[in-house]
Amino acid sequence: MNDGSRSSSPCAIDRARQMHRALLVLAATLTLSASRAATTHAAPSAHAPAAATLTPDKALEQLEAGNKRFVSGAPTHPNQNAARRAEEAKGQHPYAVVIGCSDSRVAPEIVFDAGLGDLFVIRTAGNRLDDLVLASAEYSVEHLGSPLIVVLGHERCGAVTAAVDAAAHPAPPGNPAETGSHVPILVRTISDAVTATASMPGDKVENALLENVRIVVRGISSESPYLAARIRAGAVKVVGARYDLDTGNVTLVDSATPTHAAK
Ligand SMILES: [Zn+2]
């Protein structure tokens, strides 16, 4: 499923090369800034391991441990002091990329009890992919060494709820709600998750938000040849996850749609 075998058009290849060159420029700038900063700061202090030293599974363990602390009401708020700030000013090595929803109740640094430089967070309402989201994830993996990508959906997601409502009560063409706003684009984007789960029993929003996560997990490989190659090599892992608004618990989401898996 995540074989990244989608053929690339010449246009897509050109675009990928341009993006790669842009990332190299960004990396060179970062390296230069880091080397300059290193001449004016003290030696690094001991803290959580840099991303490059973590395996994908160890990075996931670190995230899960942080979520357990958050859920239990005993967060330690790691890596949030002045020493960490000074150290991270020299260069960042986030151990995980989080592609999450913009919902104000689902801040990854809080729900995973993380700190400065720990997570490379990309948030949009409904946590879907586009070129900018993929480029951001690629940058963190390629140039910052992040070994893990987490796609984080959440309970009662408003964006998914809007897509479920739109499927149940489609607006007529030319409806004023379709003009002057980008929200309908977001709703249409998520409609594939609603369609895929339309015949499933249970809560429609819950079913769709889980499928929405699965679609993004699959899309990371199918839309990014670079990330697909890193995943095949075992250097990077992609997992889907669901955040429970009530308990604060983050649970992993199986990659196969239950209705599809049953066929
Ligand atoms: Zn949401």
C-alpha cells in the first residue's frame, strides 16, 4: 500500500528537483547559522537524545511516554528552560514530525509533554496533505534528521464534522456559502474520508476522522517519492494516531480501513 510507486510526470520531477534545491539552500543556511552560533555558546548540555541518534521506534516510545505523563496529570515539561533555549538556538534536531489539526485543544508539544526543539509540527484544520505540508515534512526528515512522522487526528474534529455534515446536506450549486471562503475547499478535501466510511456502522464523524488519518498516512508515501524511499529503507516510520479530547490519550490508528480489510 505504501510503496510510493506512483509514476512522476516530467513536470513533477522538475518540481521535485526545484524543491530539493530549495531544501539544500535552507540546510546550508541552517548549517552556517549553527556554526556561527557554536563559536559564541558553551558546549551542549545533556538532554533528550538528538533526533539523529534515535530509531523510529525509540522516537515513538519517547512520544508515548510523554503522552502518558500528560494523561496522568504529571507532565515534566522537559526542554523548556533557558539552557535548552540557548542550545536549540544553535540548531534543531526534532525527533518527530507531527502532522496535526490546528484545533486549539490538540497542541502536540503539550499532549506529548515535549519542549523546544523536540517536535517539528505542521498543523492545518483537518490535518490533510498538500505540497507545503509535504515539503515541510521532507525538510524535517532530510535536513533535521527526524526519524518519525505522526499523523495526529482527534476526537470530534470540527473539520471532519463539517465534511460529514456537507455529505448529509449538500449545498446547491452557487450557494452563497461557496463564495468568498476557502472552507468549502477544506470540506471537499476531507469528503473522501466521509465517502470511504459512509457504509460503516457507528459514529460517522469518528469513522471519518480515523479514515482521514489513514488517507494522510498513505498519502505521505504515495505523494512523496523522497519520504517513500526513506520509509522503505527503515530510516523513517509513519504512524497514524487519534487524540481523545476527553482523556488526553493518544492511540495509534491501524493503517487499513476496517471495511476494506474485511473484504
Ligand atoms: Zn480538528
